Amino acid sequence: MLAGLMLAIPMGNQGCGKAATPPLAKVSGVISLDGKPLTAGTVQFIPDKEMGTAGRMAVGTIQSNGHYELTSVKPGDGAQVGHHIVVIQAFETAPPVTETEPPPPRALIPLKYTDPDTSELRAEVKKGTRNEISFDLK
């Protein structure tokens, strides 16, 4: 009887916990265009499955000085350890328009950086360190 109870304890604990979150590391940096800080936009680190990294994307907002800090689950927690495709989106905020069809926002950077299929930006997030990863777009 005692052996049956002992066996039930470990089995009862299976599935009770949350799914394991892949290891994260802090990531920040500066985004610039032709040597000048980008003043707005977002940065996305998308796990690169072809390089063996799968999981959650991390996102950061570009501040007025070009600085960003990534978030995966909680603010500032970073990105998953591994290889990532980096996508940057930065568009000019258009003034209010009185037309029924406002013009599309103007990109502040080359459009190739805004799409994971055309972005040539890559980054490796390493465990146990604060990753300072900056990009100077051309």
C-alpha cells in the first residue's frame, strides 16, 4: 500500500507546473541609420529555426536616442538564448489627414529591414551575459 502511495506522488506532480521557458538573456543596444541614432520604431528578434533556435520572439521599442531593450515575457527580460533574425520597423508618423484614404506612412529606413524574409540582420544572444547588440543601417 505504501509503495502505491509513493508511486502516486511523483506522477501527481507531472503536468502541474508551467511549461519550461527557454533561457533568456538581457539584450539592448542602439539602432542607427548612416551613423545617426534612429529616433523611433521597433526591433524584433525572431528565433532562427534554420540555426536551431525556436521559440518566442522578443520585441523592443526604439527610444529617441536610438536605444532599445528587448522584452520576451516581462519588461526588459531580454530574448531567448540562440540565433535570431532581426527585423526593424520605423515609419514616419503622418500628420492628421482629412482625406478618406490617408497616405501610407513613409518608411524611415530601407524596407528590406522590415521583413524577416529580406532582412539581412542577424544576432546571437548568449547565455550568462548582458548582450549589447547594435545595428547601423545603411
